[in-house]
Amino acid sequence: MVAVAVSAMPILATSASGSNLRPMLVTVSNPRHRPPGAARPSPQQRHRRRRGQRPRRAHSEPSSFPTMDTTDVPLQAEMVELVPNGKHAAMLTASAIPSLTGDRFEENQSGVAEMEEFLPHGAEKKQTHFTDFEGKTSFGMSVFNLSNAIMGSGILGLAYAMANTGIILFLFLLTAVALLSSYSIHLLLKSSGIVGIRAYEQLGYRAFGTPGKMAAAIAITLQNIGAMSSYLYIVKSEVPLVIQTFLNLEEKTTDWYMNGNYLVILVSITVILPLALMKQLGYLGYASGFSLSCMGFFLISVIYKKFQIPCPLPEQEGNLTGSLNATLVSTSDYQNGYTVLQTPEQGACTPSFFTLNSQTAYTIPIMAFAFVCHPEVLPIYTELKDPSKKKMQCISNISIAVMYLMYFLAALFGYLTFYGRVESELLHTYNKVDPFDVLILCVRVAVLTAVTLTVPIVLFPVRRAIQQMLFQGKDFSWIRHVAIAVVLLTFINLLVIFAPSILGIFGLIGATSAPCLIFIFPAIFYIRIMPKDKEPLRSTPKILAACFALLGVLFMIMSLSFIIIDWATGGGKSGGSH
Ligand SMILES: NC(=O)C[C@H](N)C(=O)O
């Protein structure tokens, strides 16, 4: 787990201490009067001017501010200026404006290109020439995209988690993590409803200025690069096995098509890159739907296999999985570079309802990782057709509920197939039975397809975070859009090919960035963004949010301690970063 992962923490600490940073809104009262250094008016503003229309004013009166979060119609983002330490625009003197322009206008401008589609769908809708950024993604496609963002390699670790908690405790913890995840999305949506912006990093900026934005962007980048690496690692280790089985080869050959390194590059170039180049997440809806059906097939097969595979397993003669296992690398055992067969309750064939052992501690990080989708929520909201907070919360709840059910069933039947002998990566456990089983082979292909199609979705927020960090204020550029995707994919490929042992660091990343993204950031951003006159610090929602942040901190400390103890004692489980 790379030490860089921890870098999000000091940044967060700095930002949290920057208590004099306050969000504010500034209204540009006369669009023809541009302060020196201010950004050019957006194409829409110019368009309206040509038509002799008054520029739309999102909130020119201070009194309009408290009503903002009560409406589900997003604010006119082009008029929202983000000033980390200011007061209301109405209170600013004209001379004060230029002194603030640099930072504000940069931030604003970056939002303009991305947020023109947020314009209200009121009377002006027909007059407005929307760019192709207008939210066009349907409710169903958004559910697919969000579910696909949630679903990833995390599902493969859940049966192992259940083996270490027992069915009842697992169900309790899974329910808790799912509910907390939904609450966290609620906080994100509420915050974004207040300020009319729909990017995680911009919420960070709004709450804590640049440190807040950087903390969010770094956490998103690390979390999602970790997730993508784990997906590509599955591709690298599983595709050669699939080909080997298809060709009915007993031994691995030295042909290029049996080499995971070449295959991962091939898959990246032919499948992932073209999808990652899509301008909008919404276009990935069909791919996400297909990815989900692959995972549906995985689930059905896991349930079916429960009734096919005897327990106890017939004793393996020698090394049944032979050459296959030699190449397997559990995604949670990167630092060791080999699969560790964990047998928490070796030999047992009766389900346990409540278990506590040394591995139980990893359950929460595994589950938290499995439910991370928060960097994708706001981009998906951005592209939603006729967006509203309620609609997006509904999309999130449906996605979380469906994934909750799939996670529980996959874990339950995976566990009930192998009981204590289930491995930390469920698919590997099936190797013990029959590595050449056709159904398992198809399941492998399905999981491979599913995780491969998830990469572009997870890449999307990273590109956005990088844009926010390095190219803030720049208009959309295809060259930059393509270049960031190519550089990111190249970097992840290099990691997976040349430094698989480094990937162990992503357990550490999972332990730091996941709690930040799920618990800490949504809560502290919410506390800062929600105006005190609307919700005082001691109001119930803010106290709840504070408890939520505290829970995240506890969770982070707990996960980090387990990982450190594990490393110190030479263990091999790095915190569920599958
Ligand atoms: N999107 C992510 O960060 C991880 C995803 N929830 C998974 O289980 O793989």
C-alpha cells in the first residue's frame, strides 16, 4: 500500500483546520461588465445577450440563498461563484470583486463547461441552446451505471468475509454498510443541491477551499486507481487460465496469448480505452447493463454450484489445480505475490451464524470497498435527464439495494459451498474442485467481462479529479480528455505488469480513501456547506453528520491498525482491497 495513499490524510487535516474558509455566492450583476482577469462569458451567456435577454440570475438576492436547497432544480451554475473565504456577493463592493476574481472565476469557469446542462428546465428551456452536456441519461441507464460503479471485485471477497463473521453478523454488517452508504449519498446530494454543483471536488472546494478540493481529488484518484488496478489484475491472472482451459491445455505454454501481461494490454487497448474515451458516463449505460448481467450470471452460477459441489470436498490428489494455481495471485495478496489459502474453519461443513476470529476485522474494509461508488454519484447526477435530488437518491437507493441483495446472495452461497475453506477470492476456491469445469470457466469469463466494463466508469471520476487538480478552469478539450485516459491506463497497466507487489499498497489506500470518500468527506463537507442559519451546528442533521464523520475516522484508524499489525506480524490480508 503505497505511502502516497496516506497523503490524503494530512491534506484533510490541514483543510479541516482552515476554519476561516467560508463558502459564498457571488452574483455577476452585469454580464457586460467583466472585471479584469475575469473569465469570458459562457457561450450561453453570449447567446442570451445576442437575443437581448437578461442574463439569468441564480441568486442575486441574499434572501434567495436559504431556498436553494429546498428546490430540487439545480442552480444555474454559471452564476455560482465559489469563494472559499468570502461573504455574500451582495455585500461586496464593486472594487472588491476584482481582487477575488482569480480563484473564483477559474473555479467557476471550469464548472461552466461541465455544468451547463444543470440549467433549470423551466420556461427558458426551449430557448436555451444546450450543449451536448445536457443531462440526457435516463433513470434506468443511471441505475445501471451506478450499480456498475458499485459492483466490482469487492463481490469476490464477500464469501470470505462471511466465513469470518458468520451469516447473522455478516448480514448485520452488510446492512449497516449499505445504509451508511446511502446516507452518505444523501449528504452529498444535499450539499450539491445547496451550492448547485455536482462534482465531489467542487464540494470540497466549496467547503474548505483549495485544500478541500485537493483532498477530495486525491482520495478519488487513489481509490479509483486502486480499484482499476485490482480489476486489471483479475484480467491479467484470469484470462490466461480461461484461454488455457478453452484450449484444453494441461500446462501453460509460452505463447503470447498465454501471457497475462500481453493480454492485459490487449484488453486495455481494445475494450477499455474506446469506452474510456466516451465524452460522458451516460453513454456507458448499455455496457454497464451488460456488465451487470454478467454479474447476474456469476450469482446464478454460484447458487447453482452450491448444490453441485459436495462438502467436504473430496481430498485433492496432489496438486489438482497444478500449474493453474502457480500463476494465481489473489488480489488481496499483492504484496506477497502468491495466493494464500486461508482456511478459517478448515473442514467444517456446517454454517456458522456468528463467528469472531483474527480475520473478522477485515470484514468492514472489504464491505466498505464493495460499496464505494461515491466518486461516480455526482457525475452520474450531472448527466441525469430532468435531474432532481429525489430522483438521484432514488437511483442510488435502488442501485445499493440491488447490489446489497447480490452481495448477500453471492456471499451466502459462496460460503455455503465451501464454508471455512472459502478463499479470500471466491473464484480461486472453485479451482480446488475442478479447474476445467465449463460452467466455472464461463463464470470466469463473465466476471472478467464485468470488471473490464467497470474500468471506464471508475476511470471517469479520476480523469475529472485530475482535470480539477491540474487543468482547472480550462474548457473541454478532446486532446486532454484522450491524453488523460491514455496516461492513466498506461500507468495502471505498468503497475499491474511490472509492480504487482506494489499493489498491496492498495489495501492501505482502501483503508484511507474509502472511509474518506464514504464517511468523512460527505459529512464534513455537508456541515460546512449547509448554512448555519438554516441548520445550526447543533441541529440534528449536523450532529448526525458529525457522528458519521467520527465513525469514518474510527473506521480508518481501525483498518489502518489491522493492516499495520498484519504487516508487522507477517500476515497477508491487506484490508479487503480486492
Ligand atoms: N468503485 C470502487 O471503488 C470499488 C467497487 N465498489 C468494487 O467493489 O470493486
